Amino acid sequence: MSEDIQFQIECLSTELVEMLMCRYGWDMKKALDELYSSETYKRLCNPACGLFYEGAVYVFSYLGNEIETGVVN
């Protein structure tokens, strides 16, 4: 994976953790645990999916749905 892609994933992850903390009232550890254990994060880290090109709000829609329903669309 290129450094540019890794950087984009890290930036998105930072935003996603902040969004999780705000939406669900979680502390940082809980938000990080949920993000890193999610199927959405696995897809985000797969360059072939291209999810890392999307904005944080778009990716968060998948993550929030996965957390609330247990299903990734």
C-alpha cells in the first residue's frame, strides 16, 4: 500500500473516531475499538475497494449502519 493511501486512511480514521464519539457518546478507546474491529474498516484498508477515496461522512454512513444493524451494505 502506498504512503499516500495509508495517509488517507489514517486521516479518515481520525475523523471517523471523532464522529463515533460525538454520535454515540463513546470515549476514544471504545470508538477506536469499534472502528478497528469493523468490516467497514477492513474495506477502508483494502485499496481495491477504493473506499479510502470517499469522504468521512460517506464512510460513516456505512460504519453507523454496520454498528446499528450489524450489516454492511
